[in-house]
Amino acid sequence: MNAPRRAWYALLQQVARVLFVVVFGIRVYHRHRLPRRGGVLVVANHQSYLDPILAAVGMPRPYHPMARESLFRFAPFRWLIRSLYAFPVRRGRADVAAVREAMRRLKAGAVVLMFPEGTRTRDGSIRPLHGGPVAIAVRAAVPLVPMVIDGAFEAWPRTRPLPRPHTIRVACGRPVSAAQAAAGDPDDVMAGLRQQMLDLQAELRRMGAGAV
């Protein structure tokens, strides 16, 4: 990551952090669980269009989101999200190019973000996660870290054209090493990550204000 790009990312991250604290009262928990160095594959639940920005606010490191291909069709927006390290994935079928790009970035030491539910939730629940991230993490030899976003569905559900103020909380779960992932069935590994998300979601809903 070159210096100008780092500065650009840091500026936008800080602007987003201030905006989201003011509008959504965002709170971030357990960010220390994200490894400080090396490649990491973060898997998060998908509540709203706000989620990629929420992840940026919640992570102590820059991250590279895998985003659906249609978001790259509008040239100005394509420039913006590419400048923030996003790369496209085709939904509904295996995208070998996107998988290779994710692995390349992970092996180079980046944090890659995926939403393995496949699409935004329709009711706020955390849907079953597909097993693709396990194979990517194992082949790239990087840990998987679950992240849960809670409150974004209430702030901007699929049925609303614009977001509304609502408290949002973000939390990182405990890493699952590549060795642990390789030793299990991919569906079982993802089920374990989903259970971490469900437990974190329940924890967040019990918590008051104040990030830890």
C-alpha cells in the first residue's frame, strides 16, 4: 500500500468514523481480536448497504472488501471503491478470478472482507454461511475472523430508500486458524463461525454504551 493511498484511506476512515458516531452512535467491541499483522479473512453478516463502511470503522487495519460486480458499473463509484481496495465478485456462480484475487491479497498480508450470507438479510437475522471462505483461508494459510454487525438492519433495511438514525454495534470474534479450518468440514467450520456471530449478536444486545 503506497503512502498517498494510505493517507486517502485513513482520511475517509476518520470521516466515516466521526459521521457514524454522530448519526448512528456506533460502538465497536473486541477489535483487538483481529490479528495486527499478516493476511486475515474476515467474514461478516450482511445487514445493509452500510456494512462495508461499518467494517472500515470497526477494523484497526485497512481491509479489502469483496463486492458484488454490479457496484463497479458506474465509473465514478467504481473509482472510489477501487481506491478503497474493493474488488469485484460475480454473484450466483463460482468466480475463479475473484477467488484468485482474494488469495493473492491474503498472501500479500492484506485483510480481506467477505459476506458469506451472499446477500443482505431480509429480516435482520444471520443466515447460514456458505463454505467458500474456508477453502480460501486454508489455501492462503490465513486465519478466519468472524465479525458481527448489529443495528444496521434497523438503520437501513432493504425496504427503505434511505438510512435513519439507529444505534449500531460492531464486534470481532475469535480467530480460527488455517490449521483448525483445514482439520474440519467446511460447512462445520462456517457453522461454528456463524455460532460465534450469533453469540456476539446476543452479547451486543445485552451491552450498554462504551467500546472495549
